[in-house]
Amino acid sequence: MKRDTKEPLVIAWKLALVMIAVQPLIISRFYCKRVLLKNMSRKAIKAQDESSKLAAEAVSNLRTVIAFSSQARILKMFKKAQEGPQKESIRQSWFAGVGLATSQSLMTCTWALDFWYGGKLIVEGFIGAKALFQTFMILVSTGRIIADAGTMTNDLAKGLDAVGSVFAVLDRCSLIEPEDPEGYKPVKLTGHVELHGVDFSYPARPNVMVFIGFSINIEAGKSTALVGQSGSGKSTIIGLIERFYDPLKGVVKIDGRDIRSYHLRSLRKHIALVSQEPTLFAGTIRQNITYGASEDIDESEVIEAAKVANAHDFIAGLKDGYDTWCGDRGLQLSGGQKQRIAIACAILKNPTILLLDEATSALDSQSEKVVQDALEHVMVGRTSVVVAHRLSTIQNCNVIAVLDKGKVVEKGNHSSLLAKGPTGAYYSLVSLQRTHNSEIN
């Protein structure tokens, strides 16, 4: 009895020595099992990536698949995408069978050795049964803990990398700081915009120069239309005025002040953008209209903005009126309805500078006329920059600038540009569009 109360590793030192000798085998068994199962899971997930993407695309584009009767083709593609994962699974099964079987048998053999030698020591009277089990449990559990700690080293390293990336994001400074404390906060703008000597290329395509030494003057309180072929730089001008990007060289000025010297959030309160595909939030029509307002507003102001945007009639005709749910990204509404709500949002913001980027190009003729009437009301008295492919929508603009390959090749109003005849760039665009429309009709 007395002997059993002492430290088992001291009393059963012979057994302890044998178990410690085979301890590396126990540790390697637990370690290999954990690592093998983890790697199998990781490889299986990676092998399924391609087929998972294909399945997700097929489900998200279900209508297209059904419309073209492509179910059999999609299933065939999915089956082909599964060939790689299937081969990988078979290979992993062999590794798992051999590896796990070896690991388990190795563990069983070490336990058999421990019990055999421990039983022999009990028979010879060197130790008691309690010391045997105490020694066995201590050393086996120690081996498991050491193996678990070994398998955690990769997880700890990944955790450190993940934490490092989080802090890298938190410590990262934006190249365009929206809350520059030293930035100028305008109370009111007149709306004079000027681009002078601008060189620009998009960060994703640094070798493709959109502008080289580009300059344009947009007068305050007037409407300026930007026309030209795709890729001529029309939408880029909108992005530079909104300061989504900074020019590589040159300067963008608003009211004679470099746009980079403004407090960006304060500046954007005076600018409104209506794009070709307006984004509505998953809320009510009222919430989407008031999204452009910086302060609390009355219901009468919301209705007035909707009336100016030619949106009140269709909103009032809905069952829930202004409380109608727009759905995710405005899917419950048509293109023309979304466009008019976006215009109402811009009107409620009461901007000094209004940017219209292909605001009517995706609409049918009837919706386009309604939206165009709304836009003409909105543009009165504001600096308006209109990007359009349909030249009929910009005929009433004060100034029309024709762009070609990043340069202004012509500038004037509709009648003066047409007066240049067939040699004029604008005349050619109008003629081409008229010919195209007549062929369609």
C-alpha cells in the first residue's frame, strides 16, 4: 500500500522506461492521423472547387439554362468536372486506408507491448496493478497532448498570418482620403469644372493611357454633353469629377480649386450621379429616394422630388405606394422605374453638379421619353455633364463635346456642329445613328 502512494513513474520505472522508449511511435501515430485527415479534407474541398462553381453558375442562371434547353449539356460538363475529384478521392482513399491502418495497428502494438511488460512486472512483484494503469495513462495522454500540440503549429502559423493581414488592412491608408481634416469644406459651389493637362490610365490597366494632356472646360450652370465612340473617355471624365480616381498628371478643378484640396465627403454632397444601371437598396421606395438627402426631410419634399422625376404617378399606382418594397437590387421594379427613382434621389439631394452617365440608354422608347423629360427639368440651372450614345437625348444641351481617342475633336451646340457637314465628327455620328435607326424601322 505504501509503495502505491508514491509517484508511479518512480515505482514503475522499468515500465516507464519501456513506454518512454516507444513514446515517439505513439506521438507519431496521433500526429500522422491528425495531419492525414486534415490534408484529405483540404484536398477534397480543393478538388471540388471547379464543379461547385459550375453548379452555382447553373443555379444562378437557371432561366438561361432552361431557355436554351442546356440541362443535358450542363450535366455533362458537371460530370466531366467531377472526373478530377473522383481520381483524387480514389488516391486519397488508398493513402487513408494504408496510413490510418498503419497508425492504428502501430498504436495497438505499443499498447500490447506496454501491457505485456507491465503484466510481467506485476507477476514478478515489482509493481502493482494501480501503478501499471497510472503509468500507462500518464504516458499515453502525454503522447496525445504532444501530438496535438505538433498539429497545431500549422494552425498557429495560419492564425498569425490571418491576424497580420487584418492589421495590414486596418493600418492601410487610402490614396484618396475622404476625411482629410485639412480639406476645404465648401458651403456652396457655382459648379465650374475644368480638366487641364490630364494624363490618366486605370490602375488595372496602367499601360493603356486613356488621356494624355487632356483638357476640357465645363461652364457653371450649363449642360455639357459628352459623345463619341466607346472607349473615347466619356465615363472616365465622370469618374475624375467624382474623384473615384486621381489623374497621373494634370489637375481637375472645381470652382478654380484643385479637387484634391477639397474635403471629399463634403464635396460629394454637392454632386449627384445617375448611372446607366442605378443601384437600389433592399428597402422601400421612400428609403431609396431619401438616400440622397443629408438631413431629415418632409414627406412633401419626397413627393415633390418624385413628381419632378416623373415617378409619382407610377409610385402612387402601386399597392403600397412609397412603402413598396423594391427587392434586392430593385428587382421588383422595371428599368424605367428604377431610373426615375434614381433621378428623384438626385433631385432630393439638390446638387450643384449633376452627372448623367448613359442614364437612358437601357430604356425603351416610351420610358426614355419620360425619363428624358424628367432629366431636362432637373438640369435647369445646374452644371450638368451628360454622357450619351443616343444623340437624340442631348440635342438640347448647351454644349456638345465630341471625344475621340481621349481628345476633344469638336465642341459646340447641336446646330453649329451639324453645320460643319459631312467632314464633321458629330455630323458623322448623327448620320450613322440615323441610318442605323432607319434600317431597324
